[in-house]
Amino acid sequence: ALVSATPHIGASTEQASEAVADEVVRIVQAYMQTGSPLNTVNMQEKSTAPFSLIVRHFNRVGVLAGVLDELRNEGVNIEEMENIVFAGQKAANCSLKLDSEPSAALISRLEKGDNIIQIMLNPSN
């Protein structure tokens, strides 16, 4: 959910009401186009997650859902996630910032996935 807030008297005149409405539309449009909210407050600038999991995978339905399920089942929280699909849309690279280290058994299970190309677990910098 996207929330855009103004002070309670932020639109006390007709001109102010129009300006606030225009700004709300601009914020919502920017979010819809980029996926990033404008003018955010208290966003963490740099991840403090101690581990980074890189998943190179074929771009097929359910591949990442399976990875996320495995992490959830082991109690590993994902603090940040970015999935980049390569030209041709056949393969992708997903970077996950994790709050704890997944077990060797979990990594092994992920590596055996039919649609997984490569798994790399690294300490975050």
C-alpha cells in the first residue's frame, strides 16, 4: 500500500488543495513507473544484512517462490531482494540480503533445483 500524507491544514485554500492533489498524483505515478516511492522517510540507506545469497536461475514461474519457501521454512528473513531478468528473458539473477546464514543443507537443496543455474552465498560487505 502506498500512503501519501500532508499536514492536516496542508490544503486549506483552493490553490493549496490543487497543489497537494497534483503532488499526490505525481508521487503515485512515479511509484507506479519506478516501483520506488518518492520523498520517503526512515528508509534504511544501506542494508545491514550479514549475508548475500545470489541465485542465478532460469526465468520460469515458481523458481523464486521455491527459493523463498525454503528460506522461510528455515527461519531466514529476507531484508532486501532484487531480481534482474536478462535480455531474451530466459535467465535471471536474484540477489537476496539475508538476516542469518542458511544451512549447508538448504544451499544444497537449492543447488539441485531444475531451474537453478548457480547459488552463491557470501558475507555482505
